[in-house]
Amino acid sequence: MSKLTTGLSVGMLALTAALSATNPAFAQQVTLTSSDGTVNMTGIFKEFRDNNYVISTALGDMRVSASRVSCIGDACPTFETASADLVVGVSDTVGLSLMPLLLEGYAGGFGAAADLVNTGNDDDLIAKMIGEEGLVDELSSILVNSTTSSRGFSELLAKEIEVGMASRRIRPDEARELRADGAGNMISPAQEHIIAMDSLVIITHPNNPVSSLTSEQIRQIYAGQITNWSEVGGRDLPITVVTRPEGSGTRDVFEERIYGEREIETVATAVVADSNEDAASLATEDESTVAFVSYAYQRGANSLVLVNDCGIPSEPTAFAARTEEYPLQRRLYLYSREDTLSDSGRALLDFATSTPADSRICKAGFIGFAVDRREMSLDSPRARALLDPNADNYDAGFMRNMLAVTPTMTVCRHPSASVQVLRSWTSVAGSTRPA
């Protein structure tokens, strides 16, 4: 169940319990929410029919497809999930928005339709593959368990799932533990599959005039050393820091890229958002907030330019993520054990790493591996920063040489499963120099 961890949680829980005890209608109240934030409605639960939730609202009875929403509330129906043929554990960042679209594409690849139903257990869902585009019998079923990246690797170790999705790369100790258990080499191309690119974006309220922050300023804000927006060029307003739970792959990547080998400090008053959606909602509702979210969850917030420790600014664009130039860029992964992977699991992995999956990845708001060509003009903000004589000599020197002879940059999918980003530059004369 999606929630925010704040000091008000206990009080709100007590209020909810009191209202439920005195008002039977309140006890039947449910909230239907979609992972992309486009659906959020509350009403009295009436029935679940033909894969649709039916709730009574002030506007009348509403029917909402169970494939689009999660049901929150004691009256929500539960579904039997133990008979699924394939169990996939997914990081909430990847799973909540991307996995349903991948499953639909996967089913279409063999002429079937994916009938997606939320199970009523947090954000878990079950996908039934129905033959002949949904007209005949069920062919197979896939249970998708919502989890964190860290917990997903533990579930792979316990053989509770067959495929695990993660929003960070597996750590050496996790890979060694799985290998000792007979799972094989978890970082081999056969078991580690890169399915998409992503960027962690630093966001604030749309009305916040601050347009960029340095890595050092971000460290100081999250440590509680900078506490007011006026200290970084904004209005006189206290800063509310939003982070993610420990064990979250999103938080792990943020801390690894922002702090490096430095000691990680997080102010005690930081609000812990359980999901990207919650973090994005806080940033768009509260003018004092700063948060970090996955690229797919910016949703109208003020997305900041990140200035790295060398003084070079980088915008959180899809192109910068594909070239791996943006400092908070990351890859999204699928992992499988060598000893337990079924034919169904292998087929799902094959689709998720195929070119046809790119359209599904982009539709979910993530960054695929389609070829993208951009002109790198010498008067662009990025080029001007690199040509600044005060910029870092190593990084800027290399880029100055590239900009002097190279007007375009191309990003493409590499055929290798383990290295899927290839950078190349084409000179004015048409010659190519690989990275």
C-alpha cells in the first residue's frame, strides 16, 4: 500500500480506525489509484465484475479496469495467486509503470492477450496470457510481486521468484552469495539483462525559481547543512528534504552517485516517500520540497540541472542518459538464476531485451535504446560550459576536441546483452571515431 512515512502517520491511522468503527459506509470505502498518477478516485466498493472494480461515487457508479489501478482499502477484493506459472519480482520503480506494458507486448508476440489484474496485495498483479488475442483459453499466468531491488535479490536467492527486476546493478556480495547457492554468474550476459536507461532527476515545486544545483549543494541540503532555499538563490523558505527508504534501489543509486566515497548524511527531519509517485506528489504540492525521482515521474515538477564536481552542468534529458553523460544516469536490469530459469522465463527475458520492447519502455516514460541523433552546436549551453577555460581540464579538454570536429552524436543499441550503449561521433567529413 502506497504511503508516506511522516510524523503524522500514527495520528491519521487512529483517526481512520475511529471513523471505520462508527461509520459502516466508511469501512466499505476504497481508493483506486494508477501507478502513473492519472487515476485517483475514492468511493464505496460495490463489486468486482468482468475484471472491473465498480465503486459508488458522488458522480454515480464508476467502472475501472483492474489492469489500470490498485485498490486500497479493507473492502478491496483479494485474488488467488498461488497457481501462477512464472513469478517475477520487480522493483517498484520498474514494475509499477513498465512491467504491465512489457507483459502486454510479450503476450502480443505469440498472438495472445495479457489480462492484468491487481491482486489486492500491495501493488502485486497477475497476468493471464489468453490465446488468440484473448478469445480462447488461458495459456499461462505470470505473477508480478512488487518489492525493492535489495529484497528482490534475496527472493532470487530463496528461489521465491524466477526473474528479478532491479533499478540498480547487483552488488558483489549479492552476486557471490547467489553463485555459492548454485545460481551461476549473475553478471554474465546470460543472466544480467539491461532493459532500459533511466535518470534520477532532482525536482522541486514548479514555482521554485532555482534552476540548478551543484553536487556539493545537494550533499549539504540532504545533510541539513543548507536549510533555506535563499542559500542557493531561491526565496526565503525552509527546505523540506524528501528521500526514499533504505534498501530502495533508487536511494542506493542517488547516494552512490552524489556521495561517492564520502560519508552519507541524511537530515533526521527528512520525509521518507515509499515510492517515486509519492515523492513526485510531495514536490508538486509543497513549495519547500526537494526530492529525487525516476525520469518517468517528473510530472510537471521543476527538474533541476545538475552541476557536477568539475563544474560542468548537465540536463536530465533522455539523450544525456543514453550517452551516460548525466551524473545520475542508471540502467534498469532483469536478473535470472542459471539453475531455475524456465522456458517461459527465458521467453520473457528475450522479449524485454528486444528492439520491439523499446516502444513499450518509452511509453512507460523510461528511456529505450533506439538510435537518437542530436546536433551539438558550439553555442549550446553545454558547449559553452565545456569551452569555459575554468572547466575541469580532463573532461572539458576531451569534449573540446570532440566539439571542434564533430557536429553530431549517435546513440544505438549494441547487440551484446551486457553492453547495450555505444557512443560514436561523426565528423564533418563523415569519418567515425568510436568511444
